[in-house]
Amino acid sequence: MAPLPYATLIPASFVWPLKFCTGTTLVAWVLSLITGNVSQVDRIWTFMPTIYTAYFALLPLWPQEPLLPFWPNTPETVHSLVRQSYSPRALLMFGLVFTWMCRLSYNTWRRGLFNLHDEDYRWQIVRNKIPTWLFQIVNFVFIAVIQNVILLLLGIPTHIAAFQQPTHLSTSDYVLGALALADIAMEFVADNQQYSYQTYKRTGVIEANEWPGARIQWTPRDAKRGFVTQGLWAWSRHPNFFCEQSFWAIITLFPLLAPETPNLPSLSSGSMTPIWPLLPALVLCALFVSSTRFTESISLSKYPEAYRVYQSRVSMFVPFLTPVWGLLLLLKGKKAQVDEMLFGQGPTKGGKDE
């Protein structure tokens, strides 16, 4: 079935999401001013992409007129087929994003980050570095507005899929769906390994009922090192962040690799396929790269020697590059020493080879 054309560059189906995004942005900003805690968006990060994805995937479900303020609705000007028929591709994407939300919500809950008094420790460091007036500008422009816009952008791929109106799932849908589930599972393992390590570092006790993949025999040497280097963290300095970026890249590809041409409005007069559908994944990657560099600067200040060695041995995100870094260190004659420092378990000599 041919995909349905967009009526304008800002479809009627974006009216409610834009309204909802504006409302959550203002509420988050006002709460940050009242409480002095700027992590309000952090607490809703796990839910917002799912809300937008659900709205686009379930367009036939919503009434034409909102029942209450901010109640989702599907305007009459939205194409009749979209208002009447569910897209199996959009529903699959919604299911995957819902699964992603469950994983992230669980990890957020067990770390206590839903506590209204909790604030990302990095914001206090930013406060200490810049004047108060400049921090408030950062609070409004980046923390409140830009982050909420990014969360809205993550729903765009499902919006595109809803307008493709496929009659059935294609091979690309099944392949991408399997990759997305594997990605979520790997990110869950990375979260569990980090949580297990931090628990051991804090208590000195290895929990007996850890999730599969996180049952690692931590040692006092691991705790003394200060940061996790075992499991997936021996292959990527941030395997959870790598999986997070990969997941949204996979979601972005669903409508773009589908047999149905996306039929998207181009922002230029040329005939080239527009690249703006890649914007959600690209913007999220840019956010993670900049945020991770800042986080690593803090880690370097805490563990200047060990973390710098970790950076030279293990890739920031992509695990496939770690063997390359290992080969370069081997050619320099430093690999054994570096591996002993990062992965060694014994009191004098351990090591890890790849």
C-alpha cells in the first residue's frame, strides 16, 4: 500500500504532541525554580518518548476532540486512513519503546532517582563553574526546553510509520525488531553490572541474587580501582550509553528501511530524499557524546591515572574498537601493563587478553 502524503510540514497529528511538550517544558522549568532542583526532566525522561510513541501508534484510538485539557486527540484533518487503521509497524515500534521504558524505569527506580529530592550530581558541578544567572539560562534553554524537544523528536519515526499504513510487517521490521530486543537485553545487562559493582563498592558484599550477566566475583582490587572494568565494561567505557544510542538508531530505521517509501516532505526543491528523519537519532547521539565527555572529565579528576589508562585501552562507546586499542598498545609494548592495571584481580598480577 502506498504511504499517505503529509498535508503540511507540520501535520495536524503534531498539534497535541507540541501542546503536550510545551506544557511539560513549562512545568519542569517552574518546578526547577520552586525547588531549586533542575533534574525534573530526568525523572520523566523514561516516560516521555513512550507517551509520544503511543500517541502516534494509537492515532485511531483518540477522540477528535480532547475530553480534558492535554487529553490526546486525533484531529479530523488527519488523513482518514490514519484515523481509522492501526499501522502494524507503528504498533511494533510502540511495543519496543514500551519495553525500553520498563527497563529504564526499573533502573531509575532502584537507583532512587525518582526521589523528588534527587538531582544529577553533574548539575552542582556546573553551578560551581558558572555565574548563577548563566546557570538559569542553561536551566531554561537546555535542561527544560532542549531536552523536552529531544524527547518529542524520538517519537517522529513512529509518526512516519503510522502514515506508511503497511498491511503487514516486512522482513526489515522483523530484523530490526530482533536487533532492538537484543539491544535492550544488552543494555539491561550493562545496567545490572554497574549496579552490582556500585553495590559491592559501597558495601563490600557481593549480592547473592544478581541478575544473569551481573554475577561477577568482584574483588577488593575492583573496589579500590573506583570504576567498573569487568563484563561489558571491559569492552566499552559506556556500554549502556552505546546501547541507548543504538536503540534509537534502530527505531529511526524502521520506517526508512521499510518497503513503503516514506514519502516525506523535502525541505529543499531538489529531488534528493530528505535526511531530517535521521534528526532524532543524530541529536540524541550529539547529546550523549557531549554529556559523556563531561562525565569522563569528572572521572578523570577522581582517578587521574587509572581512568586515563582506561580511556587508552577501552573504546568510549563502540566495543568493536576496543581490540584495536589493545593492538595499538601491544605494538607499543604497553598492553600487558595496562591490562594488569585495569583487569588484574590478584594482589600482584592478573591480566586479561583479547
